[in-house]
Amino acid sequence: QVQLVESGGGLVQAGESLRLSCTASGSILSINHMAWYRQAPGKQRELVASITSSGRTYYVDSVKGRVTISLDNAKNTVYLEMNSLKPEDTAVFYCNLADTLSRIYWGQGTQVTVSS
């Protein structure tokens, strides 16, 4: 079994920054990629950013230039550095891990609230 534990969410004002962390533990075979998704109230969950074990990254257009994803393979930890936060970034952020057998695991989510 694999567990993902997120941390770092909270309430901030527009323009401020947050750093989310997600650490995977348990029977991890080998990481193919990790990612951050978010789900705002009344909206579908969307991919925010992803990173492969080799460091290749992807960002959704709405966060490009404001968000950086990074992966510490030794610690099985993925980070999401978010700057210049906007009220529309308010959502529950979920960590996601895909191993090399294409098994998918999810964290429990961490709330990010950006006030205007």
C-alpha cells in the first residue's frame, strides 16, 4: 500500500506565496511521475502540474510563470511552489503518484484559500 500525505495549504492573501509538499510512503515500486491536481467548489478536478522522475515538467496554462513543481526522488516528495496567488487559485489541492506499472495513488488533499 502507498500513502501520500500533503501539507502546506492554508489561507493567504492575493499576491502571496505557498509551498505545498507531498510525501509518498509504503510499498512504492518506482515512481513514473507525480502531479498536483486541484478542485475548486463546483468544478471538476484539474491537473495543475506534473513532473516525471527524470524531471520533465508540465504546467496548465493558468499557472505558468507562477508555479514551480519539483521532485526529490530520494525523499519520494513532490513540491509545488506557488507565487502571486489569486483568488481563483482557491481549491483543494491533491497530490497524485503514478508508478511504473501505471498504478495511481492519491493524497487526501490540502485546502488552499486565497482572499482578495
